[in-house]
Amino acid sequence: MSDNQYPDYKKHIRNQLDDHKSIVLQGPPGTGKTHTARELIEHKGTAVQWSRTTWFQNNQDLDPEQEIAKFNDSATYESPEIDEDGVRKNFSNVDVVWDIVQLHPGYAYEDFVRGIEIETNNGASDTETNNDGVNFVSKDKIIVQLAQVARQLEDTDVILVLDEINRASLPDVLGELILALEPNEREPSNHDESTKKEGYKPRLQYDAPRGWDNDGKTLSLPENLKIIGTMNTADQSISKIDYAIRRRFRFISMPPDPKVLYEENRDMVETLDNGEVRTLTKNLLKSINEDIDDDRLKVGHSYLLLDGEEYNIQNVADEIAKKLAYDILPLLREYSRNGELNGSGDDGNEIEMSFSTDDTDKSEVLPLGSDGRTQGNLVKDYREEIKKTLNGDGD
């Protein structure tokens, strides 16, 4: 996709990433946060995932600076984004090196920066060694590895995606690197060595037997190392991001976008040869979210993206009905049980929605409580109403 064809809002996100180095895409479930992060990477050009390189997989114990230099001359990428046959390439053909980490409550500093691991001599297993055969060694983790890649490849963007960034305790994960995330504390690229600013270099908690920096004890983050976090705003049971860390990132909201359904569902329903399905899904999402006051809890557009191949009125109506009954309704009922969502109606116990191509006609509901119908019954009822609209009988 050329830059002229790239959507303006994605250009805006890309510009914020290039400017501030660290951003968080935040929004309710299903708004395409992780998908957008991957799109930003792919739009930059030829990309390789760091953890799929042969260096990462096979040679992590070798001296990193020497290995990066060798790897730059000739490297095998096993990433399908580069070449399905795993042909040999070199970093001169790569525009961006990237990786992704899924954060969770058990994720810690020792997983992200540097930690102590147990190694056995001569490749023997733990059961085959005695105390003399066990070594405790410090190991550099993903952020330290990518910092060195960025330092070696100054003209290449290196991007780390932190998926579900608020599911882990970020102060524990980042440790002393919080200040190093500041844009004006980054290590600049492409400067004369005599005037080059080093950037903030905190001492790490663990010394390394060999380090990415000269002494292996400190770390600065190059300015071409960029971080994209994704954050689900609906789940309030997970860790909040404290203010000290929050100011190191720019937060970009990604609300539900009904227009995405009209565009993205185009190829899926082209066999029906009209725009009614796309209009129906767009209006359906819009009508549901009009009944939800809290922006954190609105339904994301990906819940109504169609993923089949060949559709007719029967099976497209069936798929939309199942998405409503089995995907969207349980989510909204969970919000309601937690006291976060009040719908419409006399008791606030339903969400009004439209199966019409006219989004003002809200003749259907999603019951937040039991109305005597099972999910299977709801699928049947919704499917028949959707079919009426698509057959021209519903307006």
C-alpha cells in the first residue's frame, strides 16, 4: 500500500511513534489494536521478526557484537513475512526488525531485561549433573537484545510490540529503564562519535558475563528502538499504569469504527452483489454502541467482521446472528453483572439494536438478563430478522 493510500489516522499513529518513540494504542476489545501495530510494522517495508532469526534461535551464547556483524553480511530468516522458503538475506534488505511480547501477571524484569538462568555443562540435563555441573548465568532478554540490534543497525527501525501492556506490573517489568524510555534520554543515531550523546544509561540489576554495552552493566535505548503497547480499556481488574510510566508513552485512543465494517466486509460478501450486508453490519454496530454510554465498554468493530469465503443470505444471516449471541452478548452481560453497564428499557436490562439498513429503526434487543430465550433461540430469532432485511422484507 502506497503512502497516499494509507489511511490518515494510521499516518497519525505512525507519526506519533516516530516522534515520541513509545506509544500505547488503547481501546475496548475488538478495535484492532494489535492488528494496527502489525500493520504499522508491515507498512514500513520489509520486516523480519527477531525471534525467528537463526542468530536468536541458535547462537545466543556467542558474542553479540561479532555475531550481529556476521549476521549483517549473511543471515537466514525463517519469518514467513520475509520468505516462505527461508532464503538467505542480509540486513541491508530489511527496513524494520520487530518482535512481540504478550504481557501477563507473571511477566517480570527477569523476562524482559536481564535475569539469572541455570545452565548445565556439556549439554547434560539437570538429572545428569551434580552441583558442580550447574552454572548460574545472567541472560539478556528481549529489550536488551533489541537495543543492541538497534545500535548496530542505525538506519533501520527496530520495533517491540508489548501486547496487553497493562496486564503486567510495568514498574516491576521495566525496573530502572523507566527514565531511559524518555525521548530526550535516548541514544541518538547517526551522529559523529566525538559529539554523540550517549543517552541515559542506568546500571542494570544483574551484571552480564558479556554485555551489549562495553561493560555489560548499563543499558541505554537507541532512538531507533520504538515501542508499541496495546491496552484493553474495558478490563479494570488488571494493573493500572502509574503516572511516572504513563508520561513516557503517548496514548492513542482507538474507538470502534463502523465504517471499517463497510469497507472490510466488502470482499466477504461480494457474491451477494449488493451493499446491504455491509450497511446492516455497520448500522448494527452503531446502534449497539449508542446504548452504551461508557466509551471503555463499547463493542469493537472486529466482533462483526465476516470471515467466510462464499456467502448467501442464509449463511451470512446465520454468522451475524451467532456473533451476536455467542460473542457480543456474553461480553455485555459480563459488563452488566459487574455493575459497569446499564442498558435501556425500564430496568436498564437490554441493549437496543437495529437489523435494518436504516439505523434509526431499533426494533431488536440484546437482553442483558434472561428473557426466557437460550442463546440458540436468540440465534434463530436474529437470523430470521436479518434474512427479512436482506430479502427486502425488513424495513
